[in-house]
Amino acid sequence: MPRSKKTKRTSHRFVPKLKICVSGAAQGECLDIAGAKVIKLGRHIAKVGAILTHGATTGMPLLAAQGCKSAGGTCIGFSPAATSLEHTRKYQLPLEYSDVIIFTGSGYAGRNLLLTRASDAVIIVCGRIGTLNEFTIAFEDKKVIGILDSSGGITEEIKHILKAAKRGHGHIIFEKDPIRLVDKVLLEIRRYHNHYPSDDQER
């Protein structure tokens, strides 16, 4: 009786998609200063195959998500609210441009912590105190951080804060161009977290 040929087993290794958080002001002058740049940033996050995470809010995060979705990308929002009703009524936040919204029920401070820790890197664009909060969480957690340089708001103060804190620069990248910033952040993630394959390895 002829032997049956052994079927070759193929292993399917799970390769997680990188998650890049975009943090910035929900309102104010930042929209005029860096609105167009943050749309480009979101679009490029989609083009490189990463997932965009954001605070499920208005302003810069919403524009980043809009750019990401326009390029066919995936967006995950983290809400301070416990339910979609609380999200829209109490916090008056949008539901648009998110594939999934995680309702943390943790308020803004708790939301910032969960959002930042769920992401592989954080990109800081023109922002205020909430953006600074996400920056400090990411810095303490030794995350890769991208700063869209010269985009206004808190980005103008980060170098001074680091100097005063005497903590070094960690894994922080300063770059004025949004597309180059995303590319540099991805490169730094792969250097720092070598369990993420390069594009060639994925292919």
C-alpha cells in the first residue's frame, strides 16, 4: 500500500499592526496653525499600514482621523465617557471617523492614560494641557514620541521642559514635516522594539 505524502505544516506568525496615537488640541488656534499638516500625518499613518489611535475628540485628533480614513486606514478612538450617549451628550464629542470607539468611563485623565498605553508611539501636534499630559505619560513609559516641530502650542515648550526636568530626550523625534515624522517614528519603533518586523521581513 503506497505511503501517503506528509503534508507540510506552515506556521502563521501573528504580526501585530503598529498603533500610533495622534495627540493635539481639541480646539483653538492650533487648527489654523497645523490643521493641514495633521491631516497629512493621519493620511500617511494609513499609507504605511499602521492603526491611528486618538482621543475620540474634536480638533487635531479628529482631523488626523479624517486624514487616515480618507486613505483607507483604521482609526480607534478612546473616549472619556462610559457610553456612546454620555460621549455625545455629556462630553459633546463626535463619533465620526472612528472604526471603533472604546468607552473607557475614566474621564479625560484616565482616558489619556489608557490611550497612550495602548499605543506603540505617540505623535504630539499643537496642543495644550491634555496633550502635555499624554506626552508625560508616554515619556515615563519610555514610548517612542514624535513631535511635529513648529506646529504651535505645547510643541514649542517641550525642549524647555526636557531641559528643566534633566531627564534626557528618551526616544523623542523632532521633525517639521508630517510625512517624514511618521517614517522616523516607525523606524524608531522597530529599532527600540525589535519584535516588530521591517517591511522587507513582512513581505
